[in-house]
Amino acid sequence: MNKVSVLSERSANAFHLVLAAGLLIIANAVLLGVVARWFIGIMPTLPGSSGNDPTLLIELATVGLILGVIVLFGALMLRFRPANKKGWGIMIIVLSVPSVIMGGGFIVGFILGILGGKIAFSGK
């Protein structure tokens, strides 16, 4: 294997991990929004509250949806603008971390985002 194929393989791996992370974060946010809107009774009570406030859950779902879309954008930028992969890797890591507040893409999306961002950032 030559050096170019190893680098392109690392970029492809980072792209696939971040793509999966973005899709999982979006799916988690949509599911949280659906539950908050139509099935609020099945959610456990939020800590520090006397009951579930659907407004708070919908706001969390909205934040998660925005974070997921931006992580997905980062994945696409890793694929189509690989010259700036260190910057995209940092952006992906920074936006994957706060996704945990709404579930982090069932936690798997959060982990994949961190790993994919690290691979993108550490590439030469």
C-alpha cells in the first residue's frame, strides 16, 4: 500500500463514521421530538421537575436536530473538501459533545462523532 491510499482510506473511514454519527444524532432528535409531542406520558420524569414539560423536550430535540445536521454537514465537507480536514474534525468533535444533552444519537452517534472527528483531525 502506498501513502496516498492509506490517507484516502483514513479519510473514507472518518467520513463513514461521521456520516453515521450525524444520522444517528438526527434520528435521536426526531424520536425525542415525536415522543415529546405525542407520547409525553411514556417519558420518565425529568430530574428536578414535578412532571415532564414538553416544551423543554421539544427544545432539546430542536438543538439535537441542529447539531446533527451540522455534524452531517461536517461529514460531507470531509468528503468534498478534504484539504481542511483538521478544521472539520475539530468542528465535528465540538458539535458531537453537546449532542449528549439530548441523547447523543443513542450514545453511539456521540462516540462515532468523537472517533470520526479524531481520525479526521489526526490525518496528515
